[in-house]
Amino acid sequence: MQRRFEGKAIIVTGAASGIGRAAAQAFAAEGGRVLVADRDGAGAEQVAADIRAAGGEAVAMAIDIADFAQCEAMVARAVAEFGRLDVAFNNAGIPGSLTDPVHTVSLADWRAMMSVNLDGVFHCIKAEVPAMLARGGGAIVNTASVAGLVAGPTMSSYVTAKHGVMGLTRAAAIDLAPSNIRVNAICPGAVRTGMLEPALEDPEVRAQLEASPIGRIAEPQEAAAAALFLASDAASFILGVGLPVDGGLTVQ
């Protein structure tokens, strides 16, 4: 059976853990050549090593997407290693305060959230597009969140950043469609990742996170599968969407 990403060059950010790690492994299992990028350089190296041990092709790079120059260097590394760039999964992000009403959010926390979760996605897109234009097109998938589709209490900085990612996804999709570059986003709900594990220790919080029609928390592989679909040729006529991966949370 033909593998969906055979020979394609792929960047995954935030790939040392969680959804990014699951996606990097899945892209490689389907024939992709993957640049595993993360602020945690050692974690990225481990994921790349695991991919190679499983017979896949991967290299690792430590990167902070809040710095545009590092994003440019990331794309240059991918092109140097693989000769091209076909797919980018802009997944890296940080958790924000989920307990502070908007008027109590510190300026430092607000700016940190925007610099990574919104500016960082813009930096990645801006760096990736020239390489995709050089090969005649490509696919970009951003990680937004259900918080990019709806709002919730005491999470104003995160909601704002993720709504920004959705606005950026839609605007970029319109700008880049004539150049054969498709831009979409996934919007995960609660996913069992390292960032979420501490919250799951609180039974009350856990119950809230499991309160979707499906009644459970997603596994990273389930969110990664949605990203792979949007990056694949099967989604060739899908543009500018924010695909909920939330167990039905946002249809209630």
C-alpha cells in the first residue's frame, strides 16, 4: 500500500513530546523524512533516534519559535537535509494560566503567551512558505485549540492566542491558495500530554476535562491523525479550516 508521505520532507515543531512526537512518528511511519524540532533539544534528539531505530528518516533540531531567525534556520536545515520542504506541522506551544481572570493576567504572562503561541506560528509560516514556493506548493497545518473556537473563563491569554492562530490560518489560507499551499489547523480539546498530566491529578479538573460527549480525554495519536489527514492529499480540497478534535465538546 502506498504510504501517504513517501519521500516528502516534513517539519514538526513541538515534536519532543505529546501531539508533536506522535505526529513526527506517524509522518515517518508513512514514509516522510522528518525534521523533529523542539525547544527541548535532547527530547527532539531522542524522538529522531526512535524514528531512525524504527526504520524511518529523521533529524533533530533545538529551536525556539519565538525567535524568527531560529525558524529560518530550521527551514534551511530541512532543505539542506532533504532538498525541499513539502509539509509543516506548526504544533509548538506553551500552556498559559487557566486560573486568572483577564484583569489579573500579568503582562509578562500575556506577552510570553503571544510570543510563542501566536507570533511563533506566524514566524514558522513566514519562514516555511518560501521553501514551499520553490517546489511549487505544500501543506501547512497549525495547532490551534478548541480555545481557538470558543472561549472559557479565566483563560483569556490562551483563548486570545489560539483565536489568533485560527485567524492567521484562515488569512494565510486565502493568501497562499493561489500558490498551491494549503493551510489548515487542528483544534484539539483535552489531550493526554505531559502538559496536561499535572491537571489530571485533581479529580474535579479531570472530570471537567472528560466532560465531552465521548466522555474521555484524547490520546496524542488521535490529534496527530487529524494533522496527518489535513497534510495529506486526501484533504486536497480543504482550506482554512479549524478541525475540532475534541470528542464533540464544541457541538454541545
